[in-house]
Amino acid sequence: MLHKYFARSKGPKYDSQSYVDHILGSFDFMKQFYSELQAYGKDVTEIKQILYNAVLLHDLGKLDDLNQDVLSGKCKTRLPIFHEDAGAAYWLNNKHTCVVAAILIYCHHRGLQNFSDELAKGECAFRCLDTDTKKGFSRTQEYISKYTKIHSQLIKGDTIDSKGSPEFNSLDWRILLSMLVDSDHSDSARHCLQYTAHSLDSNPRWGERLEKLDNIIALKGQNATNQNEADRNKLRTEMYQNCRNTILDKGITQCEAPVGSGKTSAVLANLLNKACSLKNTPQKLFIVVPFTSLIEQIVVNLREWVVLDDEDPEEVIVGHYHTADYSSLQSKQIISLWKARITVTTSVQFFETLAASKTSKLRKLHRLAGNLIFIDEFQSNLPLKLWPVAWKWLEHLASDWNCHMVLSSGSMIEIWNMVDKSAYNIPSIINPKIKDKLFSMEKGRIKYEICRKPLSIEALADFVKTKGVYPKVVVFNTVQNAAVFAAYLQKNIDVVHLSTALTPNHRKKVVEEIQQRLHKPTKEWVLVATSCIESGMDFSFGTGFREVFSVASTLQIGGRVNRNFSSVDSILYSFVVTGNHFNKHPLADNHGVFNCFDHDWFNIKNPYELMKYAMNEQYNTLDKDAVNQLVRDDSTLNFRYVSDGFKVIDSSTKMVLVSDKLRHMLMSNRKVPWSLVQMNSVQLWDYKIAQLGLTEINSSGIYYIEEDLYDKEMLGIMEYVLDIKASVDSILIV
């Protein structure tokens, strides 16, 4: 009789886990994930063989005697043998080789590697080399026959012979590894009492959701405060119906329409209707937006529009705010694994998951397969230099993994033709005549002007107070600039401040306050914000002010001025700042904006022409060698190079919790829902965290500040970071 073999050692709140329990438990999760995938993925039979082979032998090396001494509790050290090496060795050297399974096993902890580096290792490719503290290759070579004999006695049933080594692109590799990692981690979490089962009903009820949305949009179309708005509502309804009923047999489609035309609801209706028509019904919808602050507004709208009476809105629709994906067991419970029916997430989270090599980021990727994807404000989601490689991933999602996506924008640029140069067409779900009527109605809604003289904080305050009609909105390039100006301006006028210096919880309250103020204008007030309000926010101000950044940002904030055609003389002023209180954004394109004002293009050209000009100008300045190298690295499966080079925001940030109650719960190792942590946190640069000396919570990757250091009424975390009030007081004293 065999003695008991272990896969996990005993923990503070759980017993040790047997090898058999973990392998079969992981296998059960893999079968579940594969069943969700098989109707949508490519080469499903071959993929099934690979995945089953990988999951059944992924921990083969844990059967080594030295590893068992640790796992059984006899030794209190780390595992002395690389346990992933044995499974990789088995499938590389077995008479029926399964190279893909071998590589997945090798990578299931260390993440996807640069294949060129691995192949340079010769016979040790995708094998764990011995180190000073841990054995791998040599130990496996000596004992692998023993491991496989024990495994075959413990796990009844044979592994599946692979018929070869199919050709997979980079996205295929990432999705396959995500399935192995999720199977392994889900079973580990189950055993450690940290797994929360979350199964979706097989009927996503898209048709019922579409019916509810239809009714709500019909009612909204009847509300108007003036004839211009009534005419626009009529056209919006026409657009909605057109997009809703245009079902195209293409994986990627587009929708270009001006701000305020109801793109979000129209695209949503299109996707819901398409889902109803498909043989293999998509189970999930992902909505991707360029800014975290847009998530709150979209989540609120969706919960009103498509959540049914017998459903929990917070379970059906979730917002995934931050990029933090934690590797420790203690913090895995906080991760959003994209399990909800509808997930609203940021471009950073979405695209950096597609680019990822680390397992903590990749784990959720397989949930995209076969599902609906709505990318809002399409070209604003990524820096132009990243689109060539990202576009390939979107194509693969559509063609190989049966995703159905719509790209939406108020000024669509054909990124795909800048990337490929083959001049192919992405079909539109909106009739060209309706689109032309919508853009024609836009003319004359606002006028664009610029103040070229750099303005100090005092001069800018005077400029804002004396120009245009209330309510007013002032948008800055950086969180610091917005916070400093809001603090200064509020000494003389009623100010509301909105930026990512506030937690999602507090931003939600600020958005609600702004909406109330706009619907019941009673006094003069100013919103001071960052670019977080430029897309997806249903705001309409009398006058706008925008720190010069880009052509796109100028057009975007223009969509928040006189949105409802209630004024005849609304103006958007562009400006530049000077002085020690303001900082500069490194990506600001002053030249492009100035050139458009020199030719009065903002008042003459349509948004498409302006954006095409701006994109071409930017494309001509790109380092083409670096752009092409990223594409080559991806095509040659050099995953580390790609993940290192693909940064939507080229800075490292960490989550900072602003809740004493949640902090105490985490420090006591109590279970905290990930949504609560997200809603009560902000992101700070790594260097700023170091400067402030913030404390990490239990090595989780989450830092904290006490609530009394955070200004929830106005400035958020920036009051603590910059001591703004003291700085502003010094200006006033002088």
C-alpha cells in the first residue's frame, strides 16, 4: 500500500492537501474551463489533449522525496527541488512527446519566457537548471522514472497521447497557460478555504436585457428641454434602432458617432442582439474604457439598463478598476477574475492582460474566449506605438477564439490600416447617412479658442472666472495640477474636484453631485478635473477650459460643453500653464494643438479629419524600429520582452487603501471582497510611495494611509501627498 503523498503543506487554517486531491481537483477545474471553451476555441480536440496532459502532470516533481519532506511537514524550508521540471521533462522526452504541455508545465509558476532564450539552452530548453539553493535538471534526470511510477499508481487512468506539436501564436500560448494556472490556483484556493464558487446560469438572458434596454431608450428619447435637443433625440433614436438591428457576420465591427449621440447604448444593443442570434451563445460581456473614472458611470448606467428585476446588480455587473494582480495566497481573494456576466474594465487592465507573461496577470485571460467585447473610445485606449502588436491580438481573439467585438469612437481613426497598410475595411454598424446627419448637427454647438500666453495659477483663476458662462469645467493634464488649482480656486468660488486622487467610492459620489448640480443649476460653480471626465460622462457645461495636451483631448472635452444644445455662445478655451505649482505631462503635444488653432481647424474640420491629421503627425514621430521590434518579439514568442515593452501607462503604480476598517481586516488575515478594496483605494506611483514611507499590508502589494490623512471632501490623497492647503495658503499670503 502506498503511503500518502502531498501537494500542499499544512497551513494556519487548513490541513495538508494530498497529491491525488490536488491533481484531480485541478483536473476537474480544467474540465470545467475546457467545456466553456470548446464551443468557441480553435483546434479544440488538440487543445483538450494538451491541457489535460499539462494539468495531470503539472506537479509531478512534488513526488520527489526531498519535496515530500517539506510538504509533509518534516522540514520547515522551501521546496528544494523545482517541482515543475519533472512534468516538463516527461512530455519533452516521452515516446509520445507533447511539447506544448511540457512548456505550459515549465511556465505555470515562472510565467511565459523568451523562447529564444530557452532554445539557446539546447537540451535544457524549457527545463529548470540547478542553482546553488535548488535542484532541477540533474535531480529530475535521476528520479523521473520513480516519479512517474508513483503518479501512475496514485492517479488511475492514462494521460492522452498528443498527435503532434501544433503551431500556436502568442495569444494562444497565453490563453492556454491561463487555463492551466487558473485550474491550479482555483483548486489551491478551494483547499485553503479561499475559493468562492461563482457559476453563471447557462442562460445569459441577453434577449430580456435587450428588451429592457429598448424600453428605457424609448422613454429617454421623449425627454427634451428645447427644439434642438428634441431634434437630436429623434436622430439618436434612429441611430439606436439602426445599430441595434445591424447584425454583421464579422468578428470586429465599428461604430463612429459624435459625443452625446448615445453610442454606448447603441453599441450595447447591437452586441446583445448579436448574442441572441449566435448558435454558440456568448456568456459574458466585457466593456473596455480608457480611464478608471469612466467605470463608475458606465456601471451605474448598465445596472439601470440591463439588470433584471430578480438579479443582484452588484453580482451581474462589476467594475475592475486597478491593474494590481497579486500573486500571494492572502491577496488572491481580491483579484477580479472576470467571472461576472458583465465586466467593465480599463484599457490598462485589458490590454496588459493580453500582453502579460506573468501568471498572476494571465490567469483570467481564458475567460475572454467566445464572448462579447465593447472597446469604447477605441483609439484613446492605447498609445499609438502599442497598436501594431495589440491589433494582432484583437484579430486573433476574433478569428481564432470567436470573440465578437465593436470598436466605438466619436472620431474613429483606422488604426488597423496604419498598422497593416493593406487597406482593409472594418464594417460599421451605423448607416453612413445617419452618421453624417449626426455630425452635421454638431456644427456650431461650440466654438474653440486658445490662450497662447502661459498662465500662472493666479492668472488662470482670473481667466476662468471672467470667461464664458456657468457652469464651467477646467481640465488639467495631471492629478497634481487639478488638485492645486481646485484648492486655490475654491477660496473665491464654489468648486467641485474630480480626479483619480479620489477613491472610486468617493468619485462615484462626486459624479452624482455633479449630475445633480447640472440638472438643477442654481448658482455659479466650477468643476476642476483631469482627463478622467473626457469620455463617457453625460455632462453638459456652459464653458470649458482645457490645458493643452492633444487634439483628441481637446475634442473629447468639447463633448462635455453645450452637450444638450442649450446655449448659443458656448466656448472651449485651451490654455498652457506656468509656475512652480504646476507640473508638466511628458506626453503633451503642444505643437499639434497649436497648429490646429493656427489654421482654425477645430472650428472648420470634422473630428475624423482632425484625428487623422493628429495620428499621422504622431505616427511620423514614432521610433519605428522599437515598434517593429515589439511585433517581432511577439511573433517569435519572446514573451518577457513583450510584457516589459507593452506598458499602457509607462510607470509603475501600487494600490493604496484608504479605509481603516478594511486595513484592520486585511492585517488580521480576514477575508475581504476584492470589490471593497478596489472601491476604497487609489493608485500611487512607486516612487511616491517610497517618498512618503507608506506601509505595505502583510506583503500583499497593497499599501495604506490612515483615513484622517485623506481629504474625502475635495482633494483625496493629494492633500497628504503634496500638503496642498499649506501650499495654497502661502500663495494667498504672498
